[in-house]
Amino acid sequence: MARKEKAGKAMIFGVFDRLHPGHLYLLYHARLEARELVAVIARDGTVERLKGRRPEWSERRRMRAVKATGLPTAVLLGDKAEGEYSVIKKQKPDLICLGYDQAALKKDLRAKMKDDSLPAIPLYSLKPYRPKRFHTSLQRPPS
């Protein structure tokens, strides 16, 4: 559901490995929330630390795929140092859109905002699109 007034700039974070309809749904709905949308792509090393495996697509390929959707106005790589959030400090979004499965990121962002490591920025949780069918872990070919 869209918010009443569009933000100037929204930001969305993700791995976006093997771009699928669930990713497109999130990007589209995040784009509806603001005049500009900055998509932040997780670095390969960050994905490996968080998920215990390397993404199937390289960070550069994931960036190109997200950019090719035409939905974000900018596509950037995330910070090398996890939890630094320099991309937020530099881009200064008015809104951060989060996927339904990003509870840990939401908790970390709230903690950083509470201790003034980050400015207070509204967080908006997007609804999933058929998560039992379009989750990246379900899109992998069988081993």
C-alpha cells in the first residue's frame, strides 16, 4: 500500500541474486513511494557472511540487472564494512523501504538511529509478492 505523500528519495537494500518477479515487485513498490529510488546492492562478501554462501550472480551482474529494470534512479554497491551505512549518510534518503524478510536490517537500522549513529529516517516495510514461490532460495536449480 502506497503512503499518502511521495518521499523525495527512497532507498532499498537487497542482494537481488537471480533477479525474479518478487524482486521486481519490491523495486516497483519502493519506486511508487518516492520521486527517486536508490537501490543498494549487497557486496559479494557481505552476502557470504550473512547467508553462508556466495551469491550466484556477481555484485556487478546484480547491479546491471537491477539497473536494467529502469525502476531505480540510481544503483549503488553497499558498504564493504557491514553496518557502517555510509551509503545512507551520503545519499540522505527521506525513506528506507525494507523487504518483508529484512527484520535483522530493520532492527539494526533502528538501533543506529536510536543511538544517533544514523539520522532518524522513516522505515517502510513492503509486502511480499508470493514469497512461497518467488524467494531467491527457491529459485536455485537443484544440486
